[in-house]
Amino acid sequence: MQAERLKFLLDDLKENPEDPFNYYALALEYQKTDKTAAERYFSDLLELFPEYLPAYYHAAGFFFEQDENQKAEALYLQGIQLAEKLNNLKTLKELKGAYQQFKDETDD
């Protein structure tokens, strides 16, 4: 099932490379099985589509899980700033909550 989903997403990315959701979906899917590929798709997504707000919550969490705390913190803060700019209060609340949890877990 996952192989079929990956094939579908990869095919869709080839057909629609300008759609940030394709990178996002691939990063989330690969996060389960291939951390290197997940990192590549999160990085590509954030580089190519820095205004794609949904990426920040999941990318920051991913990099935190990989013990890349500086990168995770930077992504949380960038996401918070973008959510404020876009006046997306729901995502802003989620990002601030996740960032506070991150801070609680990383502060010594």
C-alpha cells in the first residue's frame, strides 16, 4: 500500500512540480521509512515554497526527532513568523504550542 502511495505521489510530483503539496506529502510519507528522503523533500519544500505554512510544523518536528535542534527551532520560529504574517491564528496557536513543548524538552 505504501509503495503504491509513493509511486502515485512521485508521479504527481513529476507532472506538477509547482505544487508544494506534492513535496509535503512525500516528506510525510518518507518520514515513516526513509529519513534521508524525508529530509530532502522537507528541505526542497521549504526552499522552493517558503510561504507554504503547513510545512513548518511537521518539518520542525521531523528535525527535532533527528536531533537537529537548531534547525528545528529555526523552523518553528520561521513558521510562527509566517503564520503571524498570514494572520493564520489556528496554525499560529499550533506552532506556538509545539515550539513551547520543544523548548520544554530541550531546555536543561
